[in-house]
Amino acid sequence: MHHQHQSLPTCSNTFLRRVEDMEHILRERIALLPGVRDRDNSPIIFCPARDINSNIEHVRNLLLYLYDVTADDAKSRGFVIVLDMRRGTSWDVVKPILKSLQEYFPAKINCVYIIKPEKFLDKYKISTAKYTKFELQMVSPDALTKYIDYSQIPKEFGGSFKFDYDEWIEIRREIERIVHRISEILKNLDRISFEMSSAEMPIDAISAQKSVQTHSNLYPILTSAPIEEFEKQIFSIKERLIYEKNGGMKNGIVCTPPNPDLIAVFPNLLQLLKTLVKTRNEVLYNWETRKTELDQYSQLKLFEQDAENLSQWICKHFNSLTHRFVLIGENELETNRLLKEHLDFAESVKKIEVSYTQVITVGIRLLNIQKFGLNKIESISLQLKNDWNQFLTRIDARTQLLQLAASAHKKCNLFLKSADHWQMDVGVDPNKICINDLPIAAKRHQEFQKLYRSSFAEANEELQQLLKLIKKYFGESINKLSITPIIQDKLQLIGNTFKGINTVWEARDLTIQNKLSSADFVTDLNSVLDWLNQHGEPFLHRKTGIGVDPESASILTQNHQKFRAVAINTNKNAEQIFKLRHVLDDADESVRIEANKKVEELLLKINNFKRCMEHRTILLHRAYYFYLHYDEIMDWYNKLDSRANYICIVPESVDYCEKNKTTFHHDNELTDQAYGRVMAEAEELLQSLQKQRELLDIDNSESVTHVEHLIKDIENRHLNEKERWKEQLHQVVSDAMKQLSEILENLHMVYAADSTIPVEQAIVTAAKQLQNLEDEAMNVLDWLNQHGEPFLHRKTGIGVDPESASILTQNHQKFRAVAINTNKNAEQIFKLRHVLDDADELVRIEANKKVEELLLKINNFKRCMEHRTILLHRAYYFYLHYDEIMDWYSKLDSRANYICIVPESVDHSYGRVMAEAEELLQSLNKQRELLDIDNSESVTHVEHLIKDIENRHLNEKERWKEQRIYLNTASKISTFLRDCFEIKKQLESWRQDLQGLRHSVSNTVEVIKQYHTQNTVKVHQVVSDAMKQLSEILELIKTKNLHMVYAADSTIPVEQAIVTAAKQLQNLEDEAMNIAKDISNRIELSIHLSKLRQMALEVVEAIERQQMRLRQFFHIPGNEQETDLETKYFNEFRIEIEVF
């Protein structure tokens, strides 16, 4: 830190010229500066008369010193020099002074007054001397008062001003001594500040401690500045200057005012003292900051040292642990010893963990309070944590390895020790066990297997895990370790031991299992045979009945199903026995022979039992349905008995008679069918009873007799019904003939009653109407068969484009006009259908058939005609819209060159065409159903067109995505370029306005500043937004890999165009902002100047007012009362001045 102290009249150059250095020159009284002023308020230097010539170098230094100690505000008004050449002062004495004034004096010299010399030659020399810097004017002592007030002239020059030169030198000495001491302190503070700012941080903990101590030693030096002492000294000098100068005003007479040149020193002295206080405070602040940094740095270095020591300790023991890692012992004793040593080491590590925790805690605390080295602290802490965690992981891994090795050795030894006893007696010897004790022996044999298998599994598993764990830590180099062969040998040893024991155990177990299986097999075999002999076959021999009606047959069926569910389990058991028959191969000879005989016996019995069960199931099923159908047919015969009651009744109409005949024939047919079905079931039931007798060798004649009796009943009833049908049919025919005769007789009587119409004519008319109706129907049918339907079957195409579809539609409309007449004729026929009511029965039936045929054909023809009209209409508009949308897609293909806007009508058109295509396909499917034709060619053609539309639309949809990106980007670029152009216009206008403000900052500067600040912020914001928009556009172009050109000049890439526009905008902004900054400075200076001008005006007015008041005190009071009053006024005035 370097301080530039404010220039002081008394100390600005005191480092070169001080009273202590120039006291011998001052004592020569070559020139005096008593602090007086002429009438223009210019400072005056008096040169007393002397007869000794002075050294010009002394003169020059003295004048320069006097210039330095003059008040700064008086220097600019120029100096007045008064040379006294009386009392023998010669020209040679004055000449060095004038020469020094001419050549070295730095200030303006208003005039040099020379009090008239006594020698003529000296007058001549003065009058003829020429000096360019000032003019010489010889005056007499009395005339000097014309230019200088009498009170401003020292007594030795003929005035009344009392000037104590020795006192002046002493005051100057004290002032300069204070300035010098303050300056030295400031130098020392600057030096200390510089040393602190340029000092480097310590490199280690020791140097950090030394730096902290050295820095702490600076504090007493910084706080030793005697600020209060300087204040007291300055105040003492000022009091001495003001009061002692005027003798304390003991007599109440005001003499000359205090020396203005000395008085002017005190503001600067106080300012210098303030600078000292400020500098000291700044240095103290920097000292505190530096101290904090050094403390933190010292803590950092201590942290680094502790972390380094701990890290070295970890590294050393980690390496030691790594070297001993594979040493796990070749036997249980050695492994337990190594495990104990390792556990002791792990316990000692827990004590070191306290130091680790402390270091990590210090690191965390430093991270919270430090302002520097945070990354290093964090890195050291992280590295230390990783090292420590890795170290603990390695300890845990070795602990796990040693514990696993100890457990493996222990379990391996336990297995081998137990194996010695097991090999003597492996499980249970089957040769020593009787057949009844086999289950218990087998259980003990299995428990023995669990015992040695679990012991082996534990030992083997531990050894395998140990190998896996070693491989995990050492990888492929596991084979190079000395412990690996030892573990493998142990694995082989226990494996061989296990195989030996297991081989013996398996052989014995096989023998035991064979014996158990044979015993179980024989037991199960006897159990199944016993059930068949005691339950199965006796049940079938007992339950041979089939019931006498549906209800009893149903009950028997249910009981049989329950028994069958029980028998299914027996069948399964038997099948299982047949599958396990091979277990007898290893049984004893006698047991095997006996068991095989029983198996063969079971096979015969179970097969016969199955056949009997299946046959009884079928028998009961047939019996139930036979009884059911027997009851139904007997009920039917009873209903037929009641038919004789109404078959003899003659109906009122022919239709009812016909209905009776139809019913009669229908009932007879149903009766024959039911009879045939029931007789077939009866035959099947008799066959099943016969088979039952053969299978079970039982007498079921009772059931057979019952069934045959029922069959006989059915045959008798059916034979009776057949005889009765012949009689009923004969009666129906006779009744019909009789009724026909009556109808004809009644018809003749009706026509005979009307004399105007002959009977023959009525019959002929009716016959003609009937013939005409038949002819018209035949004509319509012939037209439909020969023209209508063939036309529809021939004309099934729908065209391939709008033109062909339009032609087919026109032809269809012509044919439709012809078909309308046929439809009208058919409708007329349907209206005249009532004429058939009086026609002959056979004629009416035949005509009605033809009318019904015509009705079906004409309705089908109408549907086909209407469908083809719709079909051709849909085909025409589909082809039309297909061409329109394909033309639109072709236009869209050319859009890629200029990326036009995609209309929403494309999606709408696509949806409309696809809907029309779907309707057209539906119509073609309906056409195929109505006409039963193959229109696959038209369907294929339409589907092909649909596929074209879908492919084209899909391609366009894919291309729309890319085009939308280009459109959006182009829109953003256009907007950006337009905004850049508008912003540049506004910036140009603003810059011109700023140029005008450079030379015309008006009095309304505060208003201008407000608007100028707002405009500056707004311009900066607008340009920033434009640059942000530019970044987004460039990022979009880069991300989407867009290749675009500038429309104004296709040779320029669009990126270059927008970047160029942005650079132009930035350059214009920089230029405008520079001007704006200059204007801002001017505005601030103008505001500051206005404030200073206002303050200066106020100060000048106050000084002028105070000067007017001060002049009032320059008179001598007439009496003591006036003196006291004037003194009071003057003291008040002085207090006001000091306050001001």
C-alpha cells in the first residue's frame, strides 16, 4: 500500500528543505515571510537591509523554502517582494536575490519594491536593470504604504506589524517535526503493508508457525502511533499561534491577525493526521486479515502434516498387511495363532482411529471456516478417507480370510476324525436286519447319511469358500501361492474319504431299499386283491338289476357312479403295482415267485372288473333312456287316442281341412320315428342284458322279461294306431269330396241368382283376369331372368378412374330408367293378387308360388340396383378425390425447394378419401354377397389405390416434421434479422442523440441523467435478448443439422448472415455504449461541478460577509467599556469562523 499525502504548504517539500536543515540560512535573515498581504491579498516577502553579500545557493534555497511554506490559496495570486536597500545595502547584496527570483522562484511575482537606496550608483543600476519576470519599483518607506497597508508592514520596514522571527522559526520547527514524524510513521506503515501484501505463504507447518509469530510481533508497532499526542501538539501549536501571537490580548487591543501562512498549515496537518489514522486502521485491518489467513494457513499446514503422517502410517501397515495377507496357516493351530495376532492388530488400529477421526474432524471444520485451499482440504480428506477405508477393508478382508481358514481347518479335522469311526460301521448292515425291522433300520440308515454328508458338506463348503475368497483377492495368481496346494490336498483328502464312506452307504442303502420296496409291493398287491375279492366283485354280483321305470333306473345309476368313484382309486393302485413290478427283480427268489403269481392274478381280476364296470355303466344308461322313451311314446299314443274325437268333424273351410290333413300326416311321421327309436333302444338294452349274463354268469331273466313285456306293449299300441290311420285317412278324403260338391252347388246357385251375369261369362271373366295376372307375372319374371339379373351380373365393374366411373354411372342410370317400369308392373301385380282368392285351388297355389317368386326376385333386384347406384357413386367420388390428393402430394414434392406452409386441408382430404375408400370396399363386399360374384379385381384395384394414398401420406407426414423444423427456424431467423435491423436503427438514432449531448449538457442535467440511465439499461437489455436469440438459433441449426441459405444472397450460409448481423449490432452497441459512458461521466461531472459551484458561491458569500464584519473590528475603542464589548463581539465572531 502506497499513500500519496495531500500537498501541505509546510511539508510538501520538507523532505528536501526543513528548518533543521536550513536554520543557519534562516538565521542570516536574508528574506522574511511574516504572513502579511498587500492590498490585493498577495503574500509579501521582505528582504531586510544588510551589508553582507549572500551565497546565491542559500538565497535560492531560502526563497524556495519560503514559497513552500506560503499558504496554497495565496500562491496563485502572485508574490510581492520588498527589498530594503537602506543602511548601506549595496547592489551586490541585492543582485543575488533578484537573480534567484528571476531564475528559480516558481511563482508569479507581481512587483518588487525596493526601498530607495542611499547610493546613486545603486539607484542607477536598479533603474537600468531589466527583468522579464517582474518589474522593479523604487519607493520610499513612506510611499510603500500606498501599495501595502501600514498594518501589514513590519516595524523594521516602517510599519506597525510586529513580527517575532525567532518565534516563527520555532513554530515552523515544531510543525515540521510533527509532519516528519507522521511521514515516517506513514512510511513505516507503507513498508509493513507492502511486506504483508507481498509476503508469500509458508510452505510447511514450521514455517507457518514462524510466520504467525513474526506477524504477531508487528501488532505493537502498528498500535504504537501516538495519535493523541499529535493531536495535542497540533492544538498546542495552534493555540500558541493564535493567543501568544497577540500576547493573550491582555490589554484588549487587537494587533495583527494570526499568520495566515501558518494558520493554513493546520487543516493540512489535521488531514495528514486523518490519513495516518486511516492508514493505520487499514494496515491494522490488513494485519488482522493476514493474521486470519496465516492462522488458517497454519491450521491447513498442520492438517496436511497430520494427514501426511497418518497416511504414511496407513501406507506402511497396509503394505505390511498386504505382504502377510496370504499367510493363513497350514493347520488349525497355526491359523488360530495368526488370527489372534491379526485381531490384536485390528484392536490397536481402533486406537489409531481416534487420530483419524480427529484429523477428519479438523478437515471438516477447516472446510467450514477456510476461505482458501478448500479443494486441497477436500482432496486430502477424501484421499485420507479412501486410504483409511481401504485399510479397514483390507483388515476386514484378512479377518474374514483367517476366520474362514480357521473354521475350514476345524471342520475338516472334525470330519476326518469322525470318518475314522464311521468307516468301521457305515450305517446299518442289511444282512443283520430282519424284515420287520426294515423301516426302523432304513430310517437310521438315512440319518447316518445326513450326519456324514452334512459334516462333509460343511468342511468342503468352507474349503471351497476359502479358495474362492483367495481367488477373489489374488485372481489368476492364486496358483502361485503356497497355500493353494495345501487347501487342494485337504479338499482331495476329505473328498476321497467321503467317497469311500458314501460308496459303502449307497450299497447298503440299495439293499435296504430293495427289501423295503419288495415288502411294500407285496403289501399293496395283497391290499388290491383283497378289495377286489371282498368288495368289488361281490358288489357287481349283487347289483345286477336295471329298475322298472326311469326313476328306479336313475337311482341305480347314481349308486353305480358312487361305487365307480371308489373303484377308480383301486384301478390306479393296480396300475401303479404293474409299473413297479420290476422291484421284484432284486427280491428273494421265493418272494419274487409268489409275488409274480399274485400280480398275474391281479391283472386278470382287474381287467375283468373294468369290463364289468363299464358294461354296467352302459346297461344302466340304456335302461334309463329306454324307460324314459317308453313313457313318452305311451303318452303319445294316448294323445293319438283323443285324435279320433275331432278327426270325424267336417271343417268349415277348405283351408282348415288342409291344415287337418297336414297335421295328420305330420303326427303319423313323428309316431313312426319315435317307434323306430324306442324299438332300437329296446334291442340295445336286451343285448346289454345278454352280455351282463355272460360276464357275471348270473340269471337276469326277470329284467329281460320286464323289458320284453314293455316292448310288446309298444308294438301292440303302434299296430293299433296304424290300423286306425287308414280309417281316418279314408274319412278325411270322403269328407273333402262331399265338401267340394257342396261348394260347386252353392256357386251355381249364386251365379243363377244374378240374371245379368251368365255363369259362363263370370267364369270366363275370372279366368281371363287370372290368365292376365299370370301372363304379367310371367313377363316380369322373364324380364328379370333374361335382362335384369344378367345385366347386374355382367355390369359389376366400378372403373379405374373418374371418367370410367362416370360412364358406368350414366349407363346404369339408363338401365335404371328401364327397370323402373318393371318395378311398376310388379307392384301392379301385387295389388291384383286378390283375384286369386276365387281361383281353382291348384291354379291359386301355382299362381301364388309364382307371385312369391316374383316378390323375392323383384325385392332382390331392387336391392342390387340401389346398391350398384351407391357403389358407382362412391367409386366416382373416390377416384375423383384420389386424383385430387395425388395432385396435391405432387405439389408437395416441389415444396421442398422453398418449404411452403403445410395446409391443414391435407389431413382433412386424407381422412375424407380414406373414409370413402372404406365405404367403397364395404359396398364391393356387399355386391359380392348380393350377386354371388367374384369382384376381387375391383377390390384389388381399390386396395392398391388405398395403399398408394397411405404411402404418399406417410411420406408427407415424415417430411412435414423436417419441413416444420425448417419453417420454424426460418421464421426465427427472419424475426432475428428484422429485430437486428430495427435495433440498429434505434441504436443509430440514439447514438446521434448522444453526439448532440456531448456538447450541450444543459441545466436540466438531473432529468437528462434519469432518461439517459433508462435508455442505457434498455439498450443493453434489448441487445442481450438479441444475442440470446442468436445463441438459440445457432444451437438449433447445429442440433438439427440444418442446411439453409440466405434468401437475399444464396451464396452466403444463413449462419454467416445472422452472425454478421449480430456482430454489426454488437459493434454499434459498443460504439453507442462508449459514447453513453462518456456522456454519463460528463453528466456526473456536471452534477458535481454544479454542487461545487453552489458550495463555492455560498462560501464566497460567507467570506465576504465575514470580511465586512472583520473590518468593523479594525478600530481602536475609545474606552474600556467599548473595549470589553468589542472583545465580546470579536470572540463570538471568532467562534462563528471556527465553526464555519
